[in-house]
Amino acid sequence: MQSWVDGQPAHALASLKDRGLAYGDGLFETLAVKAGQPLLLDLHMQRLAQGCSRLAIVADNTVIRSEVLAYAQAMGEGVLKLIVTRGDSLRGYSASPEALPRRILQASPPAAYPEANAQEGIQLFDCATRLAEQPLLAGLKHLNRLEQVLARAEWQDPAYAEGLMRDTSGRVIEGVFSNLFLVRDGSLYTADLQRCGVAGVMRAALLVEAERQGIARHVTDISFEQLRQADELFLCNSVYGIWPVRAFAELSWPVGPLTRKLQGIARTLLDV
Amino acid sequence: MQSWVDGQPAHALASLKDRGLAYGDGLFETLAVKAGQPLLLDLHMQRLAQGCSRLAIVADNTVIRSEVLAYAQAMGEGVLKLIVTRGDSLRGYSASPEALPRRILQASPPAAYPEANAQEGIQLFDCATRLAEQPLLAGLKHLNRLEQVLARAEWQDPAYAEGLMRDTSGRVIEGVFSNLFLVRDGSLYTADLQRCGVAGVMRAALLVEAERQGIARHVTDISFEQLRQADELFLCNSVYGIWPVRAFAELSWPVGPLTRKLQGIARTLLDV
């Protein structure tokens, strides 16, 4: 399906003056679309609004929301990528106050991950690329993603479905394109993302759902030792739901009951 | 003048699938052009090659060099921006091995900075935005530049021509779009850029020229205390040459003799 730029079919081209290209000056969201519906739309729009606010990009969320709805309707099924940039500018980091934020909508086919990832769990690669600590950008799904590009380029072996990223201080943070949860003594742990990492929409949804279910949740710094001692480990994102982690380096975990329970919830969240 | 994409006039549009837009997955160079000549071309091409090597972008530097020469010839005078991205890819951080790096050439008018910046020196803004420490990307002029965007957005008052950036540990690193040098007891000091910062082409040229002139040079960590105790302070880049720093917060410096000497050298480097 053809992309849209600012609501118009775009012939797959964007402005060369766009600050998204020049500086990665923008944000994105990746939404699963089923039966013409963008899933978890409220949470995606919330995160986008928070990102725009922190980067001082004044985008019209009402217009974006209605465009996403219309585009998803036209797509039917697949993955919808929404990019919002600060728009065009002249040379130099200083943004023109008149710059109009640009919105770009792109369609991809449904994600084609092996069903075994969700059923049997996955093996996690040990990424050498560390996440730098930058509180001003932490949590945002912004367009400065060279760390993820470098991390993802570390392995080609399809035996690894994802890679584990630590920060430069060695804390356990997330996957390259997923958030990470640990289970220990029936409680749920996920990394605090005040210094780095992307605050995923599925992570947010699962934290809410866990609270509803009365499951203790801890958003906190996670050491490698805690990872080692976890009873269960899983990854999540808003496209594939939940993948149990079965193996990482010499460590292994069973696919545990809390992972299976939350996986059922994630499946419901990604259904229409 | 019209931009070129992969050697062709581009009607100001780039591919929406370009990883430069999606992830800031690429590098750039900003060259002064005079009398149809791109200045400091060898150093720009060297830095680009180092960046491509570290990001594993396999670009054809011979083609890029000849395009830059032809484009500069057509421009005559102004600022030439060269962007090299990893090219197009499908959704996801993983790059396609067949992806062809893309090169984009853009022309801007000559930089219009007040002559007083160079003559009388400038006042430096104290940026609250800190540079995160990421050794894998340090020194590169890559397209992940949100830190500079945030820092440059901190001030609108034209009394400040540039802003000082420290790293998250408080070390003095650089300007938002310049490198910084200190003079102390006749020696030259500039920040070591192993953890963060952009290794500017004018910085590299000045380090070479200083060696030729027998001026002691130290590429090292610089504390705020060292900045405070400097005899002279100046900023440089490959478009404007050298600006003496006269004032920062409550501190002030004279425009000193070594700054003036190097300013003369920088002027020669930016002449044809």
C-alpha cells in the first residue's frame, strides 16, 4: 500500500529538508493492524503525545489519530508505522518556529515471526552494544536509533530471535525491539527507563493488566544477577505480544505459568 | 540549487524507506564551498570513511568524492551538505545485505554569521543538555543528533552565538556545532572524544597545523575547572573557522595571541 505524507499519497518520497532525515528529529510508533483496526491505539497515541511534548514538537494529535484510523482501515491487516518529525528546516540544528511537523504513515505486511517463538520461547543473543544513559531521551521512541541498528547487526544466526541490551553501567534494560520482564517469586519486574530504553506500549499495557490481576509489579533497576536468578523471563512488544525467553548465554529458564497467563492477556490485547 | 540523490537531481525528495529517516542510520559532512571548490575535502572524506567503517556502511568513496567535486563546481559558493545513509530497508532494525548506501548532496547559501563573532569573539550559552557517553558512536558525525537539537533549542537570544556542551559526567566537551579549544600556558587543549562528541574536521586540521608550528597539543579530558583557568578559549568548525570565546556564565577571557594566530591559519585553510 502506498505511504501517506501529511495525509496525501506520497509516491514513497519524503522531503530532503526533513529534520527526521537530517537529525533523527522525530518520533515513531509501530502499530499492529487487524480487520482495519489499529491495536492499542490509545497507548500509542499517549506515548507519541508524551514524546512530542518532551521534544517540543507541536503535532496535532487529533489529525494524526484520525489519519491512523483511516490508513489502518485502508490497510486491513499488517503493521502500520507512523513517523512524526519536526518537519522541514534550513541548515543547522535550530528549528524554524514556523516548521510544521510532518506525519508519515507506512504499511508493511503482518509480521512473519515463527509461531514457535511464542509457543516454545526464544533464545536471546548477548549484545555487546550498550545503551548510553541519556535521561532527556530515555523512554521515547525517537528516531535516533543507531544503538539498536548496531546491536541488531551483531548477530545473523536465526537461532536468536532477539538480543539483550544492557546500559553502559551494566544494568539489564530491554531487547533490541522489545521490552523485558522478569518473574521472581510470583512478582513481575521490568527495567526502570529513566536513563535509557524505549517505554513500549505492550509493556505499559501489561503493567496495567498485571495490576488488575493483583500481580505485584516492580519498575526498577535490574542487575545481571537478578536476571540470572529469575524464575521466568519474557519479552514483549505491541506487534508480536509475548515471547518467553528460554535461553541466554549459559542460562536457561522454563516457560513459566505467569508468562503463559500474561501471554494470554497480550493475545487478547492484540485481537479485535 | 537542486539537491542530488545518488548523483541525480532529486526534486527535493528522498525515499520514505531510507534508514536515514527511519533510524538516523547514516553520516553527514558539512563543507564550505568557495570558487567551486569543496574546502578541506580530504579531511571530510577521511572522517566519512572512518564513520562508514565504524557503522559498517559500504559506500563508494571514489564516487562520493567525484560527486562532491562536481556538485561544488556547480554550486560555486556556499555550504554543501553531504548525507550518506545505509540506504533503504524493510521494517525492522536489521539491514538488508543488498541495501545500497544512499548519498544526498544539498546546497545552502554561504553561512551568514556576524563578522564580529570572529573579530571580537562570542558569548557562550551554558547548555543544560548533556552528551550521553556512547563510545561506539563517539567522534562520528552521524545522523542521531537529538542531543544537539535539544541543546540548540535551549536559547533564542542572539547574544549567544554558540552553546557549551558537557557530558553526563560533567566533562567539558564541545559546542553544539563546533569543537572547543583551551589555551593554557601556551599549550593547546581539546577534549578527548572517546566517549561522546563530534571529531570536527577543523579541529583535526588545527591539531596538525599546531604540531607543524611546534605548539604543544593535548587531547585529553577537560574539567570545568580547567575551562575556568584557561588563558584563552575558542571554538572552531569547518564553515566559519575560529571564533574566540569572550564570555561564558560569569567567566570572561581576552582574545589571546594563540587564538589570533590559529585564526589566521584557519582562514588560510578556508581560502582557495
